[in-house]
Amino acid sequence: MSRSCSLLPLPVLLALLGAASAPALACDTGVVFEDRNGDGRQDADEPGIAGIGVSDGVRIVETGADGRFGGLAGGSAFVIKPAGYALARDGALPRHWASPDRGDTCRFALRPQAPAADALDVLVFADPQAGREAEVDYYARSVVAAAARAPAALGLVLGDVGNDVPALYPAINAATAQLDVPWLHVPGNHDLDVEAADDPGSTASYRAVYGPESYAWEEPQASFLMLDNVIHQPGVRPAYVGGLREDQFAFVEAYLARARTDRLLVVGAHIPWFDTAAEGAPETIRSADRARLFGLLARFPRVLLLSGHRHTQRHVRHGAAQGWQGARLLHEYNVGAASGAFWSGAPDADGIPAATMADGTPNGFATLRIDADGGYRLAWHPARVPADEPASTAAMALHAPRVLRQGAYPAWGVYANVYMGQPDTRVEYRIGDGDWRPMRRVERADPRLVLENARDDLADGLRGRDRSPEADLSPHLWRGALATDLPVGAHRVEVRVFDPWQGEQRASTVYRLAASPGD
């Protein structure tokens, strides 16, 4: 039976036709032009643009007066999108790269962009990690639907786009494209081809869809350096480690040498730059690579690190012990997962798993608002605030016992899981109209998730496809003692948090004092 090869990729088609010796397309030279009519083709009245950076992932060359460039290695190439311009998109994915494997010509069309708003709003997703069609659906109906209510001009995905199933990338991208902004991706450890013989080869499936793994992108308010910091280690355990290759360092050095220092520099990656290994275990990020990167970043007065991977969230401040020599501590926000705890837990009324993370953070996404002066504001947005948890808000969730004995020793407390809490966050509470009192930061498991673990333990059958994760110590949990010397009846507990970016946030719950049946 005959078979048409018209749908085969161009390199395969050439080989089947015996044209393997034909000249290969290559991006060693090309042009960047001003696409005034937005059709992607260079017309006679659309000039080349001078001074635009184009890279092969190692070196960066600049376009000449006619917009032409040369001197690249000859494989794929990408343009460093400058501030003031936009790129056409294929759904969620900007056309900032070209590959001979796709039959691309190395012509990059930049459209002049209207003057930017004073601030840049960015959506930040970590670990969508959909490995089944059902999980793509959960992602679309929870995270994407919630993010549609947030203003945005750009989106970032910090790795683990999928869960070892590249065939689902088109469906995931289609869901993300509903948000109608350009999305910048980096690969995670679940985006690797694990059978690959080396690290560069491990991102072949990812690269075929998303293009370069490490690259840069510029907006008027900030520069974005997106890095693949997952090192594939075939035949070794662990099978990957955080770090950068020499060719990546060459690109980073070349980009930072030309990057402006009067903008915020946002560095996006998958693996956290702080080490998360248990004592005696191999480090999760190569400390020498981290110190080398931090040395290159030190001359920039404003730097923000964004990472994913952990399926919990926290803020870390790097100092000299981690190799940071900047004038002030380096802020890393380790972003919670869009998939939460890997899409686990009992489903809600809409059939979407709870997906609460091990530190008690609900699944969701972050927003980053960058001001014209380089200042920034962060926020976490739960994909869903459960209807049966009235003490949960977008900023925190409260837990308190429903009833206590009047006059009992005050050994019980109200807990506040402040999702964006940091060690110095001010958290206070009051009972009724009483005075505000400070809550104490504690490193314990979130009691809400402990209860969910108990429900899973006591259930006669599975409550969902996978049960919720075992509750782990939360770095953003606060406790306040509940008074028992008040009148019998219901007492309102109010908690307020002073968030450095979003201002004062409040939530409340109720507990009841009852007389002892024996009194």
C-alpha cells in the first residue's frame, strides 16, 4: 500500500527522496526587520532593524544597519526581543526562534509596539505538569480560568510543562493560549527525554515545540533571562541536578555584558537556586555553578530569581554563604505549582482534585507587577477558594477548633497559613473586638492538610485518583492561642497580615466555648 509523505517533517522527507546531500538550511545568517503590516513577510517599505541581538544559544551577534546578521553557528537561532517591539505568536508561543529542522528561514519579524503602560503585569506559572488529558482539563478549568481574571501582558512557565508526556504539549499550549499573551517557557526535569545520551540531547522533544531552552527577552520595565538549569545525568542517580553547562554560561556572559542595568533583571529557571538536599545527600543545585552565576549577576542593582520544582513555595534571601556578593540580599521566590501536589486529592464539586501542596498552599499561580523604576510586587492566587472553607481567602487560610470547654487550659490555637509569608512578615490576630496581638511563626504541618490526611486514612475507599500529600513542615505558618475565659458562645477570630507588596490582608473564623456537660 502506498503512503504519502507530504506530512512528514522536511528533513525526513528529504532523506526519503534521496536528497540527504542537499544543502541544509541554517541560521548562520539572517535578517531582523520591522514588520509594519504584521504579515510576517518583509515588504519593500519594511526596513531592517539595526542593533538587535540574535543568538545561537552560545554567542550573540548584532544586526547591522540593514538588519542583517551573520557569524552564528548555523543551527537554530533566536532573536532577543527588544523593548518597544512585539512578535507574532503561534497561540501561546512567540515566534522568536527559527530552526532548520522545521524548514524555517532565519528572518525575524518585529512589530513596533505601542508605548508601554507604566507597569508590566506578568503571570507566573510553575509546574503545570499535566501527564493525562484529564489533567490538561483540570489545568484549563482551574488555573487558566482563574488567571483570566488577572491583568497581564506576559506569561512565564517555570518548567515541568508536562509530566513526561510531550504528546500533550499541544493541548497544554492551547489551554494556555486562552490567556492571549506571549508565554516564555523553560524546561523542567519532567520535560526531558530521559533516554538521551547527554544533557543537550535530553531536551529534543521540548525544543521541537518551545525552541531555545535558555534565552533572553526584554520589556521596558525589565529584562528576562530564562535558563534551563536542569542537567540530565544519564546512568547516574540522581538522574538530574541543577546547574548550567559551559555553553550556557557563554550565552549568559554574552547577554549580561550587553544587558541594561537600569531595569529589573528577572531570572527564570526550574530548579531552585537554594539547596534542598537532606544532610549527607548530593546537592540539588551545583554550588559552584550557582556561585559563578551569582558573580555575573552581582553588578545588577535589581535582580529577582523565580524558580519552581518543589511543589511548595517560599521566599529565600541569598547572601555571601551562597556566593552572592551584591549590595543587598538576593531575593528568590520559589513559586508554588499550578498542579499543586501533582493534581492529587479528593475532587471538588466540579471534579477537580484538591491539589493542595504539602505545605498547605493551594494550587494556583503567581503574579508579578513590575513598575517603571524596577520595583516589583508579587502575589499568590489560589486557583480555587473552597466553598466549604469560609476561613480561606486568596492570601491565607485559617484553622481553629470548632469548640473548646469554657475555662479549659488555653492549650489550643488558631493557625494562619499565609501563602506569601516570610520570616519577618507581621501577622496579628484578635478575638472579638479585643486588642490585636502578634501571632508566632511556627514550623509545623498545616493542620488543615493533617485533617485531610486523616480523612484519607479513615476512608473505606479511594477518595480520589491519588490521595493528598503527607503534610510537611510549612515555612509560612503562624499560631495564636485561643482564649477560654470568655463567655459561653461563639467568638470571632480575625487575622491580619501586613504583606509588603499587597498591603494589609484579613481573614476570619469562629470558635465556640461550651460549658462542660459535667458542670
